[in-house]
Amino acid sequence: MSNDIVFVSKANAKAIVLSRNNTVVGSYCSMDGMCASGSCHPDCELIIDAKNHLNGSSLGSNVKLLEGELIAGIGEYKVGSDILLKAMGLGSCVGVVLYDHKSRMAGIAHVLLPGSSNDGKTKHAETAIKTMLEEMISNGARRKHISAKVAGGAQIFKHMNLDILKIGDRNIKSVEETLKKEKIEILATDVGGSMGRNVIFNAVDGSLIVKYSNGKLLWM
């Protein structure tokens, strides 16, 4: 993938386009409402501005180049600013985003299990959140400016009713309890259900895109 990751915004509309293959990750177009990947209104000025830049035009006032993207694998977290942060293939796992809206420092954790880890590995909710928070602060984030967005924790296999198998619900509870303990406000959640998710966080404006396994998009 090219390093060109473009974010465009006008009024209450916004879009993200990745690389010169013009892949539209998602857009909220004032003229077309919530639209799925690749199906935006052909006259959407946001998409036109982004594609024009990717095709060699000068950088317009509505276009912002992101510094790249970081993907948190299962049990991992990533931290950065002015980038896209991703957690892909979330089933019962939970994607936890922490964001300092002042410094635009952000982190994303791909939480696999509830509780804390004795070995310091970040697959557990409490360990992941605390470790990620510490790294963000050491890189210039201020705790008082940090808030959270959370998505995931699905019950993919709905026929499994034993509480011990409801790992998605347990992950959600553990994430929420840890954030409360750390006094981090949760601004938005999209949790539970039975559908897998990919989550993509834009550290320029603090928006989170949730892309469901059926192709639908949610902006948070």
C-alpha cells in the first residue's frame, strides 16, 4: 500500500481514502448520508478532492495527509498521532481506542481476554489499557484530555449459552470496568451483537469507523 492516506473534511461531511487505488474506507457525505465502501455519490466533493490529490493535484485546504497506519494484532496495542489506527477481525475481541484530543495522540488495543495478565502481556483488557495509557502519557498525552471509544465483543456463536463461553460479554465488562477505574470517559460504544467488526480510528479528528462483516459502516 502507498503511504498516501488522505483525510478530507467539509462542514459536517468527511471521508478517508487510502492510497492511489482510490479505496474509500468510508464517508459521511452530506449529500448522500451514510454510505458503504466504494458506493459514495459520484458528485461528492469530499471524494473528488481526495482522489484529485492522489492523482497528482496540489493539496487542497480540505485535505489532510495522515502519517500512515498502524494495525494492532490480537493481544497487541499501537500508539501514534496523526495516523490511522486499526484493529481488524474483531469477533469476541474488543477494540479499545484512547485519544487525547489536544495532542492528537491516540492508541488502539486489540483485547483478547478479560482481566489482567501476570506476565505483562497485553492480550488482557486491564493490562492492555493500563500499558497503552502509560505509553501515551510518556509520549506527550495528558490524562485529563484522554477519552475512549470501544467496539467489538460479539457473541459469534449464538448457540453457546454457557457463561464461561460468553467471552465477548466478559471482555466488554472488563474494558468498561478498567476505563472507569482509570477515570477515562467513554464517548461512544458499539459492542455485543453477533457480527464481526473491523475498527479504524482517525487520530486527526477522533472519529472511529466500524466496518461490519456484512459490509455496513458506522461512524462514531
